[in-house]
Amino acid sequence: MFWKPREPADEADKIRLLNQPRPLTVEADESGLPRWIGAGDGQRRITEFVDVWRIDDEWWRTEISRRYFLVVSEDGVTRTIFQDLIGEGWYEQQY
């Protein structure tokens, strides 16, 4: 049996990055702490901060500077969100 090349890849066969951060709407207080998260069906109030940390990395290539928050929203969902301190946007990071 001979090897036969495949037809050109369709959308399902293309490589895609997994677990990419998703843009998120966040309302922060005057100190910069997130208080409300925009969800697909409305806003959710943040009721608990489990952890906060910062990552500053890759200054030799494309600099990354992010402040992460592990939060619990009023619907009981735990989320990892971060603020891009260079681009100034908010994102949700799923694992």
C-alpha cells in the first residue's frame, strides 16, 4: 500500500492554541481591585479574593506584566482573571 497525501486541512484539522485568555469586562474600584465581572448573561459581583499575584516576564522579548486574581463571584464560580498592565485590558484565564 502506498502513502497518499491528505487533502488540504479544513477548519477542524488546523492547529489552534488551547486555553488562550478571553477578554473580560471588569469594573474595578478606585484602588484597581476588580469588583464586578461581565459574564455572558450579565454582571457578577466578586465576593471573595482567594489569591492575588503579579507576573513580570520576558523583558528581553515581548514584555509581559500582569496582575492576577483568583476570585469567587456571587454565583459561586471561582475564576482566574488578570489585568494586562501593559495593554490595560482584563482577561479570564482558564486552565
